[in-house]
Amino acid sequence: MKANKLILILGCLHIGLAAYPQYNLNFESDCNTRNAAVFSQALIEIVGQEKVTELLESKSYFYIDFAVDSLGYVKNINRTSMKFPKQLDDTIRRKIKDYLIANKKRFYICYDIRPENDKRKMYKIITTDYRNNNEQPHASGGFPVGELFYSSYKLYIEDKPKKPLTIFEYLQKEM
């Protein structure tokens, strides 16, 4: 009898939790940098180290905004902005989308926290808004990691380290 009640309670709890999905929200200031690291690693896996090195040496960049599920898994690409060599423009978008979805790359849904609210309160406000408005969360990522990647690499080289990192090694360090 007690076992039946326990199973019933656990079943109800499971159904209740399934009705309110968890959201992969992040309120940290480095949230977009974390997403850029995931995206940059995916780009390395898609096109390889040699091609990524070429992209870095030509000062290419890529910004992507995508629809994600509540856990941060990519569902679709909303928009992109890039400066890539022409031969990559069309093929890379399709490859990236296919790769991110097939390999279940997970991104944070980034938010700035308001000073008057704590994380728990902001989480509740945001998740309630998603549920009430039936909105699709979105996340973004970029390549290379960090908004000032090329400038910071240039300063690093100007400091003349004894054994300087290649631009690819510097990217890996930043990830």
C-alpha cells in the first residue's frame, strides 16, 4: 500500500515538473563569451583547424542568432552576420545549422540581471513570460571568441612573448 502511494506521488511530481520546463538561462557577464566558445569549437569541428586558421588570419568573423529550446539546444538559425571569404558564405551556414542540430550543441540563453532583482526572481519573471507568451527562446554565438579578439591578439603579439602563440592557439586559449 505504501509503495503504491509513493509511486503515485512520484508520478504526479514527474508530470508536474514536465509541465514546467527548465530553462538554460545565464545571468553572468561572460555568458556571450561562453556561447562564442561553444560556437568556435563547433566551427573547428566542422571545417577543421587549417580552415579556421585561414579564417583567423583573414580576420573573418561570424555572428549567429538562433532559436533554441528551453535547454538551449539549437532548433533553427534566425539570422547571421559574417565576414568570410566568398567561397564559404553559402555552404558554411547550412553546415553550421546541420551540425549544431545533429550534434546537440547547447547554448546559454543570456540575460542581464536588473540590479533591483536577484537571479531567482529574474528567472521566474523570464520563464513565466516565455510560458505565457508561448515565445521561442533564442541564443547567440560568435566567432572568434570575444568581441575584441583580433585587437587583443595584436596587443599580445606586440608584447613580444618569448614563444608567441599562433592565432589558432590564442583562440584555443581564449575558449
